[in-house]
Amino acid sequence: MEEFFNIDISQISVFSFVRLIIWGGLLYGFLWFFKNYLVLLIIKSPVRRKNILNKLPAIITLIWVLFALYALYLLVSPFPFLGVVLSLVFIYLSRGYLINLIHGLFFRLKGDMNLGREIAFDSYQGTILKLNNFDFQIQNKEGEIILIPYSTMVNEEVIKKDFSSDFSSYKFSIKTSSDVSEKDLRIKLLQSPWITPVFPFSINKVVSMDEDPIFDIIVYAIDEKYHSIIERDLKMDLLNE
């Protein structure tokens, strides 16, 4: 118990602050390089890259929160009792901000909130303009910009009015025999488990030089990894007839 009240100044020095600044600078440089360059080199898919970039600000915030906790631990570890007291006082005084920060990280990492998405909950409805650490901004139909804390969304039913960012579109062309109609293609696409029913697919018949028609097809897949599977399955079904 006595160790809890002891003060050990030897655990902290000017080098401790310098070390924290260096680590903080290296972390900032790595996150900046990853966001602006590395993510473009590693992730080739535009859809997956967009999903990661949407969640990246929340991930960066979480990393800085963990770094701040690590720095706080190093600075108060020589003063166990005083460190605990100051930490409790800080948590009490900033509890409102901490609640909004935690809820904001949850909502943003979950992917329910993206820039440009239309949402509605409680008495609020509008388009998301900005996602901050403690709150977010929406613009309603009247053009008013409303600042909403994340904690107000807890236990509220959130309706996403724009699902376009959840599904990836895929366009391909297929050449069929003259006896295959647009209705036949539509029936086969409706049977595909890889196509979302949220957005209707489109089929456009292209005039061809010979008797066999060509159809341009646009579908919305539940995941981009199924793009080639959708096209392959449709062509195999037509060949097996």
C-alpha cells in the first residue's frame, strides 16, 4: 500500500518527454503516409479503398486515443496516487466529451455514417456533411446545418436513406443467341444470390451486325468479389440451355 503513495521521480525525465514527442512525430508521419500514399499502393480495388478511407479517420482517432493513454500512463506512473486522482477528476470533468467520442468511434467504425449519406432519426433528417470526433453535421431540406452530438443517437432508430455506398455496381456485356430475350436474362439475374435487390439491375440491348444480339448489363453486387461470378454464372446458364 505504501508503494501507492510513493513518488519515484527517477522514472520520468526530460528524455521521457523527448521520447514521447519523437514517437508522436513518427506515428503522425506514418499515418499521413498511409492515408495519402500507402493505401493507394496496397489496395487496388476502388470500392474497398473507398470503404477503408471512410473508416480511416475513426481508426486514426482511435490510434491517437491509445497513444494519449500510453503517454498519460508514462507521465503519472511516478505518482501513482496523484495520477489516479487526476485521472478520475479528468474523466469526471470531460465525461460528456468522452461519451460522445466513444459513441462516435462506434458509429463511424461500424460504417453506418458516411459523408453524403442521407439519414433520419428522431426529429432529424438530412445529409451528412462532416464527421467530427465528438459530433457530426447534417444539412436538412431547408438548407440548415445542424450540429448533433453522437450520444443523441444512442437508443434511436437510424434510417439510412442512401444505400449507394453499400453496394458496388458492375457493368458487363454478353452475347446471346437470337432466341434469348431480355425477359430470359432478367429471370436468370433475379435468381442470382450475389445481386442485391436494393437497386434494380438494368439490361440494355445493343444492336449487333449479325443475328446474335448483345446486351449491356449493370448489376449491384452484395460485394465486389462476386462481380466475375455473376457474369460467369449467367454465361454458363445460357450455354447449358
